[in-house]
Amino acid sequence: MGDVSGYLPLAGAIVIEVLATLSLRGATRQGHWWQWLIVVVGYATAFALLALALRTIGVGPAYALWSGLGTAGIAVAGWFVFGERLSVPAMAGIGLIIAGVVLIELGGRQTGVPG
């Protein structure tokens, strides 16, 4: 599973990436400079936190968690914040993403591979 201390920066990276992606939508539609600043600083911070997490978590599980939960998070946030459609197939896809992330994490544990 890796050192638990690596999961805190990873969680931060996921949350900040979702916030930066939400800001990206506003920046591309309204074009305010401060929205672009949130996007750039947000993504840079998310990558820095991911790098910190990789000190103690294997790259496979860390990236699976980061990309999978980030994708699911932005889909739900888009529905909640912008009223975007979240169909039954989309919800099933989110469930499959989460199931895949869990399987990758469990697979790393069973093989003894760090992560």
C-alpha cells in the first residue's frame, strides 16, 4: 500500500486538479486573467503534490488514483457546479473507474510491489 503519508499529498493533488479543471471551464468562457492564474497555479500545485506522493507510493497506484478519482471527481463536480448531464451510463463509468482504481491498489498489495 505504500507509506500512508504519501496519500495526503495525493489527495491534495486530486482535489486541486479538480478545482483547476473547474476554473479552466470558466477561463475558456469568460477569459478573466485570475481564472487563468488559478488554472496554471492549480495544475502546477497538483503536479508538485503528485511528485511528493510518488516518494512513498508506487507510480502505478498513485497515477491510477490521481487520474481515476480526478476524472470521477470532475464529472460529479461538473454535474453539481454547472448542471452538466450525468447519465446512467456515465454514472456506471464512474463506478467502473473507482472499481478499477481499487483493483489496481489491491493488485499492488498482493504482489508485494510498493504502492
